[in-house]
Amino acid sequence: DGIPSTEDNLKDAASGEHYEWVEMYEQFAKDAEEEGFRKIAFLFREVGRIEKQHEERYLELLKNLQENKVFEKEEEIEWRCMNCGHTHRGSKALEICPVCAHSKAFFEVKSEKF
């Protein structure tokens, strides 16, 4: 038994998100409408749209994993070590961070979040 693989976890996560946006939140919205709560129905549908985006992200991550593109891209990009912040430009994440010696599992595609 043990811990499921990353691939299995991503499939399960995508499936859960799919259920939430296709069935769960849509049913909540229908129930709210039937009870006269149009604003709440609207909010449930908006949350459903967010859950759909989550499903799409998980499926894209799964595709990257299956195609060995998590730590390798077709073009040069900037990678960032999530441990120390070291950045590296290239099509692949470094095997080992030259600053803190963490493995490539600590590298992510750098994005500005401010």
C-alpha cells in the first residue's frame, strides 16, 4: 500500500476537482435557486468555475509529469531554488543548487508574485 505515486495523486486530485465543479457546486447552485437565493446560486457557480481551473492545473501538471517536463522545458526559462532563492537560466533545472546543495526537486519556474 503506502503512499500513492505523484501521478496517482494528481489523477485523484483532478477527479475530485471535476466532481466539485460538474456536480457538487452545480447542485448547490440549483438548490439555492429553488429556494430563492439567486445571489448564493451565482456564488456557487463562480466557485465551481474556480474548481474547474484547479482541475485544469492538475491535468497540466500530470501531463508535464508524464512527458518528463516538470524540470525540463523546450525553451530557456528562469528557475528558482525554493530553499535559498538562487536563480538559474536554462531549459533544465539544475541537479543540485550550487548555493544550498538542495536537489532539483527544490527548483520551480520563477514567477514574480507582487
